[in-house]
Amino acid sequence: MLLFCPTCANILQVEEGPKCLRFSCSTCPYVHNITRRVGSRSYPKRKEVRHSCRTLHHMGNGDCLLNCVRLIIFLISLG
């Protein structure tokens, strides 16, 4: 699949030709007829889920609750 012009490296545009759609360059006379379906898929890697104070895993942890209380007191003192 061509996305960039091989002669000038500009991005190709899709235009309607006399018989079919085609890729064309806006700066040079390069034209490539599209004869089959063009497409691509990418599957990004999933990120790891971070645990927070709300998960059951940390509910028994007093340090997390203490940090949340400290944050709330700090935010109240600012306002």
C-alpha cells in the first residue's frame, strides 16, 4: 500500500480516475491506479491496569486510606 509518493515523498491523495480510483501526488505527475481494496489494521499493546484505593485489593491497606484523607484535608485547606 502506497501512502507516500516514491519520487518526491509527499503524501498521496485519492482521486477518481477515468476507470477507477487512484493515488495521485499533488506536486509531481505520479499516479497509481487502485486495483484492489486498500486497508490496514494495527493492534496496539494493552496497558497494564494500575490499582487504586477503590479496588478490593487495597481496601485492607490503611496507608492508602490515610493518603486519601491527607489529600482531602490538603484540598480543603486550599479552598
